[in-house]
Amino acid sequence: MFLRDRLHDDMIAAMRSGEVLRRDTLRMAWASVCSLEKRDRAQLSDDATLAVLSREVKTRRESVEAFRKGNREDLASKEEAEIGILAAYLPRPLTADELQALIADAIAATGATSARDLGRVMGRLAGPTRGRADGKHVSGLVAQALAAPHDALAAPHAADLPAGHDPARHAGGGAGSAGGPPTG
């Protein structure tokens, strides 16, 4: 059964059972699905439906923050309940260890070495993390991972070098770089 069909069937079941919050939440999600289907003139795939549900959850999370800042705990609680309803349709969230492993694999697969490669790594992670991890969080972790090795491999600053040291002279790494005169 397609995800969109499951969403529709559950919405109908909630209508029949009188579950008002569930009915209203699923009805809003269904309206988003139908809107995209009308726009594209095609039935949404499971991935596209998943993207719609992820956006719905993200919107509600932002609302929870706004309501809490405005001291509206009643509305924040309602939004959290709606998140719980929609989360049942999303795949299991990635654990921190699973996310770190995916990031390490994506960095290795793309050959990324600096923050300039962030886009390539995020492109590789888009599919495996969709609906399972927050994009901003993933992007921050990727940036952190790309910055860590870069900082460790960065060339020493001239101020950190001993007086009279010429880094260009010793950069080759050949036989003469062990401290003695270059051979050649």
C-alpha cells in the first residue's frame, strides 16, 4: 500500500471514530498531498509523500518553538500532539552513531576535504537522511566533520615556526627533509 493511500485510509478511519485531533491533523497533511498532486497532475510517490509529511512535521516544530516563546503552552502541546501523529508515518529517526557513520561514508565517497565540498556531501546524504534527520543538524555535523581534519592538516603559521625555518625548503618530504642537507 502506498503511503498516500495509508494516510487517506487513516484519515477516513479517524473521521468515523470521532478522533478530532487525529482527523484534523491527517486532513491537513492530506490537503498538502492533494495540492501537490493537482499541481503536478500526477499521484505522489512514497518519497514525495514522505517529503510532504516531513515538511508538515518541520512546520509544527517551528510552531512549537514560537508558541513556547510566546508563553502559549496550550498551543505548543497541541502542535506536539500533531507531530506525534505525523511521526508515525515517517521512518525511524537515525541514531547519532548511524548519522556519524553515514556522514563518514559520504565524505569518503565524495573525496571531500574542505568546507567547499559541503554541497557534494549533503547531496550524497539527501536520500539516506530524508525524513530521518533534520537537514540543518546534518549540515552542521558535516561542516564540523569537514573542518576537523582540515584544521589538523593545516600548514603551521610562520609565527609558530622556529627562527630561520624555511617551510618551502622542507616541503618536499623527500630524503633531505629529515633535517640534513638536501640530496640531489
